[in-house]
Amino acid sequence: MKIKNVIERLLESHEPAVKLKTYLRLLDYDNNSSTVRKITKNIKKVSPLLSSLFSFLPKDEKSYEFQAYNK
């Protein structure tokens, strides 16, 4: 498989984190580029991976205080 094909498949991913890393690491996009900023801004909202990892958090971020030693 050619590198171009691999990059195209990574950019088609449903996971925004994969797209973000592809742009930053493989395509050398700048952190301030409009494409990277758009993905970063929406990553919390649309990422299935992040949604499942942080599903224990309340939806209202202001009401949540993390206590490291709470059980």
C-alpha cells in the first residue's frame, strides 16, 4: 500500500483524533492552521473515543471538581 493511500484512509477515519494526528504528524500542518483548529475545537463533541473515555463526567463541566483521592 502506498503512503498516499494510507494517509487518505487515515483522513477518512471517523475518529477526529486520528485525523488530527495525521494532519500534525504526517502532513506537517501547523497547530494554528484553520483545519487543525476546527478539528481540535470539535474533538470533544464528536469523538466516539473521547466520549466513551469521559462518559463518567457530568455534562456540565462547571459542576465537576475532580478530587484525586475520592473513591
